[in-house]
Amino acid sequence: MEESRRAQEAMKSFVREVVAGLVDEEKNVRVDGHVREQGYVLEVNVAPGDIGRVIGRGGATARALRSVVAAAAGKHRLRCELVLEDGPGRRNV
């Protein structure tokens, strides 16, 4: 159980670093993790003006980010889903 918790924290930290590198307002990047039935869910919240940078043209950046997260999570034997948000209660998938 402790190993799983460490893996979850490592994933949160990793995603935060990667997303912070993509946006202008790094201080507004927040990553929250929740354990759900389907696995570990990482909710990434960025400033409304930065969501386009995280999603990318046609969703290319978001797809690439999800692929990297899935690969990293697999290394830790986690099932991980990434949800992108651009403000309280506003989601972009």
C-alpha cells in the first residue's frame, strides 16, 4: 500500500512538472490525485489562458501527455487517467 502511495505522489509531481513547462502561469498549475474504481485519476487545473497550450492543436499535446502519463504509470503498476481543467468546475477532455 505504501508503494502505491509513493507511486501516486511521484505521478502527481511528474505531471505537475511537465504541465508547468508548457504554460505561462506556472504558479496556477495544480494537480490533484484521487483514487477511484477505474484507477488513479489526476486532475490538472491551469489558468484559463493556458488551457490551449496544454490541449494543443487538435488535442495533440493532451494526447501526447496522456500517453506519457500512461507509460510512466505502467512503470509503477498504476492505472492512471488524466483530466484537464481550466478553472473551477470547467473541464476539457
